[in-house]
Amino acid sequence: MKRTSANFDAIQENHSPVLTVFPTELRQKMKGFGGTFTDAAVWNIDNLPERARKHLLESYFGVDGIEYSFGRVPIGSNDFSTRPYSYNDWSGDVNLSNFSLADEDLEHRIPILREALSLRNGSLKLLATPWTAPFWMKSNGRAQGAGVLLHEVDRIDMWKVYALYLLRYFEEFAKRGIHFYAVSAQNEPNLSRSAHFPWQAMYFSPQMLSEFVSKYLGPAIKSNKITKDLHIFPLEISREQLELYSQEICGNEKAFNYSSGIGIHWYADTKIGTNILRNVVTEWATKYVLYTESANGWLTNDVLLGDWNRAEKYVESMMETVNNGVTGWIDYNLCVDTSGGPSWIGNNLDAAIVVDKHNKSFMKQPMFYAIGHFSKFIGENADYMASEFSRKGIGVSDISHSAFVNPDGSRALILYNKNSSYSWNISVVDDATPFSQLILTLPPKSIVTVLWNKITFTSKLKEPQKDLQSQPFGESEIT
């Protein structure tokens, strides 16, 4: 990222569009941005030489990096594992006496989580998400394909056993010094209705999921001293059936009361508009909405090194979601190899960092810098603030914007010029000091973050001096 400085100066007549931010018109409080510690990600990280490995983690979590504040962690295996597994593959072990963490956790994920937590001084919020129960608890007896959580087997309530299984996960991680912020009841509960669904999944209807949260998971989590403060997400789901599941959870008072928020995935966003998103944000107005998975390449299963268009898709997603009330945004794999994996079923995807396992190096994609404009400069508990073009002009339709007030009072304004040919000049005005302006140029296909401090003026005649840093996009970096 390139840094420059400028001043807010007394307003002078010009013909540029005027973008005004309103620090007294605050909306949602931001939770943060981050990525997912899949098996693929931690395996790729650990296959780097120590110096490169350390640099990769510092790039994400360090003060000189993009300062991720969220980490998502799969409970057991998923599509980005090298094999299907659970933490208790002993069929019929309803007492969970054979529960044990996997080598993937003990040898890779937990050491890396400790390092990430250390880089964040312990302030990394971890969200744990299950893709499936142990296979013997499911109707199809397999990791993948159509399968529901069995309810009663030989007079044993398997839903209760599964809730206790999830508790054991948190207890085992706590023994090793890893404590979580939140748990999801189920990843994409609507997907596994097909017998041929290719990777780990488990089906819950909206009614089943509501019952599981209200009668099993919620009471189990809140009655355990290790997990009693966990935030509960009843599900993570794309927009196709988001509203259907959301309405069911909101209509069940106990399930809703146990829930802290709801997670959304980005995969249907291009075909389903923001009306549903806004409806759900309204339903969850007393809680919060978080985007918990996004990934490029999911339609083509490929990695495109240095691809700018995929960075733009991330920028557009983050702006669209936070502008509609979402409180944070989590990427999928922290890193993949050059083929987009490893993935045991070949569901290869792109990522913000790509590891070259042959050359023992890694590459920061444009997507990395796209996320960084948000994760680096929007502080945890920042307030989203209103912003609008109070004077329109040429180029306004090409410019997207999102504005925030950080906890220390500083402002962050993120601007994106989607035009591929033209630079646009705009004036930025802070409504708290409306007699000063910043004039800046947005190059074609650029994202710029403008930072400035809240200033109290003793006289409107005094020339205002605000400290500003603009942050245009950087190039992909090869480490």
C-alpha cells in the first residue's frame, strides 16, 4: 500500500462532487474482518520455511500487517481437509469416551492459532463452525451426501450427544490455551439434501435447526463454565434461503434469545439482491449480522495469480454488505497452494495468499490488499457512519463509499472508483467541521482509504489542519 499525506483546507469554489460524512449519524458497530484456519491453510503455512511462515502470519495478524481481528475455525474436517474425519469416529460411542482432537489440530492448527493470538495480544476473535457431526450420528452414515442428525437411537437422544460433542471440542481447545468467541450451530444447513453432495455437510430444516438451538445447543453452551460466554450463531447460510431460516429462528423465542447473531455466505449475492439482506439485518437489529465466508474461484475451481477483478469483487462485497448493516466480513482459506488446495474432493478455490510449495514462498494477491483496506483501518467497535454525495457531478455513479468513526474518534473513509478509464476528482467534507474540505483524485480502478483525526476548532477563521493519509492499492507482493 502506498501512503501519501494532505490537508483539509478552507472550502473554495470548485466543480467537483462533494462527499459528506456525518459522524453524528451512526449505525452498526463493527466486529471486524478475518479469514479461516482450514486444514489446507494451516498445512500450507507449516510447509513454508520458518522465516516465510512467520512473515505470512505477521502479514495477516501483526501491527505491520493488515491486522485481522477475526478467525474462523472448522470443527472437524471440511472440503479443505485432506481426508474426512471427526473427533470421534467410534461408532456408537454415545459417552464420547474416545473423543480426541485430530493431528491436524494438534500438529498444525493449535500452534498456528497460538501464534496468531500472540500477534494480536490475545484479541483475535475465533468463530468455530461444524460442517458435520460424526458420521455414525447421521442418517446416511457418511461425511458427505444427504444426511440428517439422527434424533433417537436405542432410546439415546443423539441430538443431546451431538451438543455434548461440540462442548468437548471447546473443552479440549481450552486445555491447550485456545478460547473461542463464538460457535455456529451448522455450516450451510440447507445444502446436503442431495445424496450426491460431494463434501462434508449435514441437513437441518429451519424447524429442526430452531429446535436444536433452543433445546440442545443453547442450554448446553450456556450451562458450561468454559463456554457460557460464547456467542451463538444458529447458522451460516447464503442468501437463497437466508430469510426462510432467519424467520424461523426469530419466531422461536428461546432460539432467538440464545443467538447473538447470524452468519451469511456470499455465494448467492450476485443473483439475489440486497432486499433480503436488509430484511434480515432489520430482523436481527438487536443482535448482529456477520459475513462468515467468501471465496473467489468457486465456479471455476482455480487460482488466478495477480487477478485484479477478484480483488474488485471483494471490495464490492465488503462495501455492499457493510453499507447494508453487516458488522464484519470473513474470508475463507487464509491461504491455498497454487492449485487452490489441498481439498480432498477437489473443490479448489482462490485465496488472498497463495503458497508455492515447490519454491517455498508465498504471494499476496490483490485480494489481500482489498481486504486490508477494511481490516487495517476500521478498528474493532468502530461505528459505521452515514455518508452521501451532497453535491453530485460527473463520475459519481462510478464511486462507492463506506465511512466509519473509530473508537478513538478518528475517521476512515473507503472509496472505490470502478471506472477502468477515468480518474475522478472529489471533495470530502466532514460534517463536524463543514467549512473545510479535502480535494483528492481517485485513479481508475482504485481503492483509496482516507484517514483523519477528529479536530476541534476554536475559530472558524483559523485554517483547519487535519492529518490525512490516503491508501491506494498496492501490487501483488512475492515473498
